[in-house]
Amino acid sequence: MSAPEDSDRLVQGTSNDAAISRESAARLGYIADPFIQHFVRHPQRRAPLINRGTFTRFQGVQKTLRQFLRYTSQNQQQHQTQNQVVILGSGLDTSYFLLAKDNIRAKRYFEIDFAEINAKKAATIYKKPDMRRLLPADTKVAAGGCELHSEEYCLLSGDLRLFAQDIVPRLLEHGFDTSAPTLFVSECVLIYLDPQHSDSIIDWITESVANAAILTYEQILPSDRFGQMMIENLRARGLELRGLMAYPSLESTRDRFLSRGWVSAAAIDLSDYHKKAIPQSELSRLARIEFLDEWEEFSLLAKHYAFTLAHTTHSKSFASIKLI
């Protein structure tokens, strides 16, 4: 296997790590995700601070997805528009099924990742009745088992480094509407790409999708002691955060969008999000699940991860979508 292929394989492996952490949090009751267990062959109980971080990340993403679909669906009823979600580097994410379980659906929902990951995901979805029954009735297996196609939900295979050349034509082929309100989501994905590749994705959105929002969840602060340790730990596993030095702070992740003419961008680290966005009643519930006595360590870890939410439009629907 060549060095680039080996690097791709290691990055793909991070989807399994994320699934294991999410399954741990779900099994203990931090989050409600009955589907993630299907993707984890060997469950592991994560440390309390990892479970708390997984909970906070999950809350931020789910809240944004549900806000976007709620506000744009209201607008859809009034103006006959369509709303769309595009998950960049979707891995083993179960958000589509969590939403569908609650009867919350986008007009179109796209997930994009490498074929190797999608093959595992598609096979698992079809094996598990609780997931398969939530698929649209017109769903078809395609690309040798590496894709799922329907009018509403598409699991598409491709390389995000070839976004404009490869991914965009596939999106358009399956009904992506550049005029529709669209939410893009990237959880620890863009940061693994060289900035030229991740920037090209954002540039395409800027130029082509008038009513767009994006939520990113990425690592920040590479230069302090903890950040350097984080980088070295990942390098020991053969993983490189290629975009970290280009966008190392909350300010730079905001400016990434504002400098391109996006009308709004807000960023918050996971520590502040935990303090400001999680209700006290929920924090009390978590304390009953598992005692966390590593608050300093949790705060330090959480300050090195951040949500950024940006949008390209002054639409009231988009203005209603907020991190806190």
C-alpha cells in the first residue's frame, strides 16, 4: 500500500474511534442513540471526561441539525422551497436515523465518505431492521454496495479532495439544488485535509449555494503544551491535522468564512459550549450517570475543540440557527 493510501486508511479509522466513543456514551445514558451500537463490534467504556466530551459534541450537532430543519421547514411550507443537509465525511454517523425516528426529515439528505466506510455502513443499515425501516421506500443499493440512493436520502462515495470535480456532479445527479437552503456539517473532517482542499470546498459553497450554512467541529490551539501533545499523539498513530496550523484559533475559524463574504460566523470552544449551552437540569442528570472529578483536565481538553457556525444569507430562518 502506498503512503497516501495508508494515510487515507488511518484517517478512515477515526470513524471507528468516534463510533466507539459514541456507543460508550449511548450505553451509559449520556445520549440517546439506539443505532450506534450496530456499528461497534467491540464496545469499550470510555473515561468519564471522554463521555462528557462526546455528549457535548453530540448535543451541538443535533441541536444545529434540528434547528435548521425546523426553521427551514417552516419556510418551506410558506414558499415551496426545499431544504437539504450535506454531511461531509459522514463516517458511521447515525444522525439521519435519529431524525427520521422523530419524524424530522430534510427534503434531501446527503452523506459523503470513502467507499470503504460506506460499504460497511450500507451493509449494516440493511442488516438492522430498526434502521432499514426508516429508509425511504424508494431506497436502492448502488455502486456495488457502497452507496444508497433515494429521492430523500443518499449515501454517496467519493474523495473530498476532489470535491468540485467528483462530489459536486454526483450531488447534482441526485437532486442537489444549489438554490435551496442547505446545511453542511463537518465533524473533524476538513481539518484532516490540506487547506487548499478544504478551502476549495468552502469556496465552492460560497460561490454556488446562495442559502447555505455550515457547522464545523474541529481541533484548535496547536501551539500550547496540550495542543502540541495532541498533535504528537495523533502523529504517533500516523494521523496529521493538515489544516490545524492554517486555522488554529476561534478567530481564524470565524475569519475563514467572513473573509469570503459569509454574512455571519460564530465560534465557541467545547468548554464554553458545555458551560453556556447545556441546561443545568441536563448537567445534573449527567452527574448522576457518572462522577467526573477531572474538571481541569476536561476543561483543558474541551478548549482544544470548537464549533463554528456560519451562513451566507440574511434569511430569518438562518438567523434563527444559533450555537447558544
